[in-house]
Amino acid sequence: MTMWRPEIESIQGPRYLAIAEALAVDVRGGNLNPGDRLPTHRDLAYRLGVTVGTVSRAYAEAERRGLIGGEVGRGTFVRPDARRRKAQSVIDIEAPLGVPQIIDLSVNIPTPMTSDSILAETLSDIVARPGIARLMDYHPHAGVAAHRAAGAQWLTECGFPIEPERLIVTAGGQHAMTAALGGLTEPGDVVITECLTYPGLRRLADFLRVRLHGVAMDEHGIEPEAFETACRTLNPKVFYCVTNLQNPTALVVPAERRREIAAICQRHGVKIVEDDVYGFLLGADTPPALSSFAPELGHYFTALSKSMAPGLRVGYLALPVGSRDDFTQVVRSTTWMATPLTAEIGADWIRNGIGRELADGHREEAIARQKIARQILAGHDLSAELRAYHLWMRLPEPWSAEAFALELRMRGVAVTPAGAFATTRTAPAAVRLCLCEPPERSVLERGLNIIAQTARSAPGVSVGADMGVV
């Protein structure tokens, strides 16, 4: 292994990009040769005085540029063709027939943080264990004990203490929501949610044939008086909500509001399905879960898709005492079980700290991108917590959400209009902007500049010349 230590002090910008750029310079200059083995993430982090997550992002960026690659059980190496390769940015790809390349700010996924070397090291460790082939067998529908224990550890670290016996391992967050609502409702039941909610709930409600009823919101979440009225008049079975960095508004429900809503649920016997896939981004500032104020009603879930890697498809559903069997049957009827191999990877990353490093890296990246957005969109009506992956942008008159989204699409940027989240007949003139999907911040900046210029124009007035597109 080379004792390579990059010179990053004179390189401007984020540390992970500085490391990746220094690596590129040293490859081109001959300080690093094809086949050289690079330091481990932890070793280089120690040498540079940065976090392991920073080095992980740097190696992931260098891999994206084609400079390095990982080999299972061996480490990370400079690629044989590294000196001949040139990174290709999204904005460098020429779109066919003059159509602008789409900058996608409509998908709420984290910026890639995992690298070939991280995954290669994890798989190498797993492969070396006795009985590895058993991961290819059928396992209990609720997940094996070790995976449930790791899930309980993760939820506890994220502020929701739970015993493994009350946990089910699911195939991601959407599957956790399916298991929860599938175990609680029957066709025709009423499910209350916020008037603006996660679109995946709407699709699931159609599948389960339950009726969604949206309730008005204020700056602190669902309005207690309106919620109480809906509970009294509609006899709902379930209340579904996202209490941390709500999708799409990015608001965080204060603890006192959670306590008030939980008390209403208790008075009317309404079960709670609490979606907390974004809560890890708040770190130590996460308020107590809504479910903690009414544990006999609370069905709380999160997933590793937002905090570690979307492709893991591992989620954890925490249930009231003594109720696990009912929901296990939904898992049996849908996926039979979560995939044991990915659940093993997730459990490894929870136990060895890689998961926390990835989550911390995602938080750092979200903060950096929120700052970029606030600078470029200064003066516009925005709602977002600084650590959120997305923000909510209210539009100036006379723009409607649909017209604005369509205009942006014609100019090469995809966003989601408010109507996609509405559970009532009317939706505000607003759009959700997802900031973390573009791999490069420069691409995000370009998209945000297009949004800012479009918002300053009138509907139907082209600014294509300013954007450099047709």
C-alpha cells in the first residue's frame, strides 16, 4: 500500500472534492502509478485530519471519474487506464436533437456516498464467515435475530429506543409502510394524512383500496382542531404522517404538537403510522417520535435507503408490544422476507460504524446543497430545514405549479408540482425541489439558476437564450 498523502491545502472547495482532484493531479503527474494500492479510508482520514465519510466521498468521486477501482478483499487501486481517462459531467453530455439534458430535481434520493471499496471490503468480510451460503435460504418473515438487533440499534441511535422483539425487517421504507397499513386496514377504511403528503402513500392507498382524507396543515404540521374534527366525524382507522423533514414541505413537527396529536389519536383510538426515513438528518436535534407519546398506537418505521444507500432496500418497522405476528403475515404475503444478503450488509454497516459515517456524510452534503440553494434562490419564498434533502418553493403570481413545472421541463429541469402531493381538491402554487440527486454540485447550481430565472419571468416568456437551450 502506498503512503500517498494528497496536498489539498491549496485546493478550494469541499474537502472530498479536493482529495479527488489531488488524486487526479498525482495520477497525471506520475506520483501515483497504475496499480498502486491506495490507503484505506480510515488511514487516509487519520493522515489528513478529516472524517472517514469525507474520504469515502472522495474515493467515490475518483471512481466516478474512472481513476480508481476496488477489488474484493484487496483494497482500492489506481486503474491501469487512469491517465487516459477523462471524467464526463452530466452537463457535458450532448442531448440528442437539440433537447437539453434534464437536470432531475424531482427525485428525493441522497447523493451517492458508497464506493466500490466500501462495498468490496464489506462483501469480503461477509464471504469469509462460516455458513455464508445460509443467506441464500429462506428465513423468518420478520427477519433473523441478528438483523433485527442491528435494526433496533439503528433506531435507538436515531432517537427511537426499541427492543428487537418489536421489530420487523422489511424490504425498504415503502415495504414497511405497506406492512403497517396492510396489517391495520381493510378495504374502505379511512386513513387520515396531511393535506400535502408523500405520493407513495396515495399509490398504496389505491392498491389497498382505503380512502385517504387530507387534513389542513400550518407551519407546525397537521392542525389539531381540524384533525380532531376528522377523527370525530370520519371514524378513521389510521393516521399516516412524516414528522421529521416532512415530504414535501420539509417542516419538522415540534414536540408539543406531536404530544397534542398523539392525545387526539388516543381519544379516538386512531392508530399511528409514522414515517421517519429523514429523521437521521436532524442528528441530536430530533424531537421525540410521535409514536413515543402513544406507544400502544404507534407503528414507526425508517429505512437505510436515505441514510446509507438506496439500493440496500432495507427497512425497519417498530410495532406495539405483542402485535408483531399480525404484520409478519403481511410480509409473508408480499415479499416473504427481506433479502437476507442486503440485510446482512446493512447490519454490518450499523455495527461497524460505516452506516453512521455514511449518514453523517449525507447530512453534511445536504447542508452544503441547502446553502447553495438559499444563495441562488434568495428572495424567493422557500421552506426547508438546513439539513433536508429537499425544499418547498412557493411561486410568485401568476405562476401555477403545473405551468411552472412544465416550463422548467422545457428548459431542462425536472421538479415536482404541489398537485402530486395533494390529498385535497386544491393544491398551492408551489413545487418541491430535491437537491441531492445530481452527483455534482455544479449541475445542481445550473438547475437552480434556471429555476431562479424562470421564477423571475412571466409564464409563456422564454428565457432559452439566457439558459443556452432551445
